[in-house]
Amino acid sequence: MLKKMIRAAREPKRIINHMAYKGFFDKLSDEKYIKLMFTTKLGYYPNLKQPSTYNEKIQWLKLNDRKEEYINLVDKYEVREYIKNLIGEEYLIPLIGVWESVDEIPFDKLPKQFVLKGTHNSGGVIVCSDKERLDIEKTKQSLYKTLKRNYYYQGREWPYKFIKPRIICEKYMGESDGRVPEDYKIICFNGEPQNIMVCTGRETGNVKYYFFDFDWNFLPYNRVDVNTPKDFTLPKPKNLEKMKELAEILSKPYDLSRIDLYEIEGKIYFGEVTLYPASGIDIDITKEIDKQWGSKINLKELGTYNENVKL
């Protein structure tokens, strides 16, 4: 414990991040909180009046682009109806159940394999590949915490403030050989897909991210890519063109969005529409890409910022 305290004292970022997680800054205005966390993590003060970088513009969107429909868009349960009507129910991962309370979840009736997640947050997904090996009490404790915390306070992504906290259970969607499927994230600016990020290594916990264009050429957009060979590649998804087509449909209404999709056994499944990728604090991309992507986001006149918006 002492060693951890000493290490934290030497790294102010750790202290601020821990305080934010524990809710010490919950009463700060959205703008003040954003400036604090942005400067702490990215090392420069954000210009929120005339944003130019990708990360700055995401913060501007958080504060200024506040439409009621965004609430259901980021709600992992409500978004299903939107996706069903827009591109079709066949792209949805089958739903097993939805509950407002952890105690309502009938663990004894759930299948051998399933996935649990909060409707009102990002991350914290519980993947059960074998129910006999699942620590149910530990799972419940984790879900209690999930329901209790309002994800809005973590990054001030305002739509999350108004979501009804629930737990959903979806069908476990693994490859036939047991592998966790790759996660494909398509970044779109003003409704135009620009590139696709592949997330690999989730089954080992060693997650890595690689960018490609739609001709499947590797793009060295991350800081760690400096030593990656230019001819580096990964298996190309079979339905890449269809993924791009779906991303164009789903991203059309938004200045910036990231469309998350899966390809499992040759079939595409919807993951989520992300309005604020990495919450606008992407420490992985290079400074050049931060500027380049920023220039692609054509901000519109979206109205006056009002922190106390009532929806």
C-alpha cells in the first residue's frame, strides 16, 4: 500500500484520475471538468472556443451538440430499435434479457454462455464462456457497482446522464474455434467513413489497435506504430465493403461518429455508435493525426451551450 501511495505521489496524473473516478470532481461544471482532464491527460490546454484538433473538437461537441435523440443512440438497449428500423434486425446480436435490478437476473436460467453489460455506460462487459466456472456473487457485485455509477461523470459525455441504468444480456458470439471475434471500428467524419480500426487480443487481455484504409493498407496512426513495418497487415474482413456501406448509413446524421461492428462466422453484427471516441482524450494517436482528423470535422452551428439542459 505504501509503495502504491509513493508511486501515485510521483505521478500527479494518477492522483487526478483516481479522484475523478471516486467522484471528487462531480460538482465541477462540464467545461471546467473537461479542461482539467484534457490538460492532465493530453498535456495541453484545450481551445474550446476555436477548436482545431480532433480531441478539442470532440470536447466542443460534448458541450454544444446536444440533441435529445442522442440519449437513445448511446443506450445499449434503446438503440436496438433504431438499428432494427434503419438497417435491419439481422445485424443485432440476439437479446436474452434486460433488467433494472441485479437481483432480477435469473442466473440459473441463463444459457451456458452469455454476455452481460450495462445499458448506460461504456466498458465493464462481463463475458461468460462457461457458466459453471462463473463466480456469480462476484459478478453480481460488479453489476451492482455498474448500476450505481452514472457514466456521464467520467467523461462528461452528456447523453449518459439521462439514461435509465439497466443490465442487458446478449447471446455469446464467439467464433466456431472459440476465438473472441475482432472488433472493427470505423471512424466517420460528416457521414463519410475514413478508416477502420481493428481491435485484436481481447481474449488475452493484451488488446492492440491497428488502423487500415478501405483498400486494406496499414495506416501508422498510433504513436506506437513508429516501429511497425509499413507492410504490416491483418486478415481482411470478408464483408469490408458492406461494413463501409453500413457505416455510411449509420454515421450520416453526425459530424463525427465511430461505428463499431463485428464480423462473426462471415456475418456482420452491430456493436454501437460512438459519438465521442475515447471521450475526446485519445492519447494513442500521433499529434499529426490529431491535427489531420481535426481538420476533417466541419463543425456546424449547433446552438448555444447549456450545461443544465433539461430533456
